[in-house]
Amino acid sequence: MNGRLFIIMQYLVPQHLISRLVGRLANSQRAFIKNTFIGWFVQRYQVDMSEAQCSDPLQFRNFNDFFTRALKPGARVIAEGDAVACPADGAINQSGLIRQGSLLQAKDRMFSLVDLLGGDAGRAEAFQDGNFTTVYLSPRDYHRVHMPITGTLKKMIYIPGKLFSVNQITSDNVPGLFARNERVVCLFDTEAGPMALVLVGAMIVAGVETVWAGEVCPGSKGCTEVDYGDRNPPIHIMKGEEVGRFKLGSTVVAVFGPGMVSQVPTLPPGASVRMGQAIGQLQSTAV
């Protein structure tokens, strides 16, 4: 299928229905279904099971458990000190400065920070002139998302939306992709300033989970906001600890306040990254 036809098909197909049906299949515990599905997936995407806690793909209860598999201790090294750790395995989609309230999605294509964070201009104000890094997780990648720096959860916002694919072809051609798709925005306070992690859903992504709320997507038809600012004890998550996971797919956008982070210039679009490696450095003036 050529790129243009692939894009057109995504506008025409019932995105949510297809994704929910795949989700039911991925949650099946019937041995024939889950073993066939897992076996095909491992071979098709050359998944490296040697780094997983359970290296036998057929021992998982269902496809979702296989897809969100845990790693062996020490399989990822978390960058130390003031380094900002990559939140996920994958490839850099884009990174850089937030300019005039917009983030770079692809060459010559921008999208709105306000839209990404759910349409609240006040919420977005804290990140104006800050930095962002967008990481695309391919099917073969480890699909848990971790903290780039230590922080305390303040809010979680579920935002309903479309379910376009988030691969490079779609990113290059669908306007405002990451601010149109279903997503979960997690807002944190850190010693260096505000940080947002946006977990973006996608076509056939059967669910998005967080460690504090369980499954958040699929959610209701309306935007849902949960305030954790007065939580006692607070939800405090250390750098490198898990935040959430994707059941198939997707993309995470890490957004940092102004002056917080200087990014690694050797990580251009398309660069492969692993969870925990340094993608930036906290600025001493922000700490």
C-alpha cells in the first residue's frame, strides 16, 4: 500500500471500532489465539526476548501481557546526575524548542501546545518557550514509559480523539496528529520546573495504562481531569521508574518548562534511543 492510500484509508475506516476489536483479540487467553498471534509477531518484528524477564513468549497469559513485558533488571541503564533520561525505547520523531506555542511534528509541519495539553491555555503557559522530545515506539520496542527526571504527579488529563497511526508516514502527512489522537497528559512538578508526559494513543492501540490509575484509555467521550496535587501521600516517581505502558503502538511526548533542559544535539529525527539514555541535561539555572 502506498503512502497516500494509507493516509486516505485511515480517514475512512472506523478507527475506534477496529482498535477495540483488536484489543479484545489481544486480551484473549485462548492458547491457539494468543500463541499464534504472539508467535507471528515475534517473527515478523524480530523481537528480542533475551532481555525480557520472561524470555519464553508463549508463557504470557495473553498478547497484551507479552506486549507490555517487563525487562530483566539491568537491561537498561538510567543516565545519572543531571542527565534527562529518555522515557521510552524507540526513535526520535522530533525534538527542540517550543516556538510561539507550537511544536515541530515533521518537516514544515507544526502543532499547537495548547491543543496537545487539552485546550487549556493556562495549563500550556508554564511550558511556553520550553523544550520537547517526541519518541515513536515501533512494534518491536519495549512498551513501558518511564520518568525522564524525578517528579511529583499533579494532574492527569484524559483527552478523547482520533486514532490515526503514529508512524513516520502519518506524522509527515496528518496535520496536528499528536494533538488530534486520543491521549493521556500527565503533569508533574520537578525540582527543575514543570514537566508533562503525553502518552498518545494510535490505530489498534488497545489501551494506555498508568501505574497510579490503571487503564485510562479507552475512556469516555469527554475530557476527564483528575487532580493529584492534594494527594496524601503524594505520587512521587523517581527518574527511571515506570509511569505507564501502551497496549500496542504508540508515541510519548516529553515537554519541559522554559530554561530547564539543554538537549543532546546528536539525536536528530530518526535516531534510535533506549529508555534511560541521556536525551538532555538539566540547566544549572533551573535546578
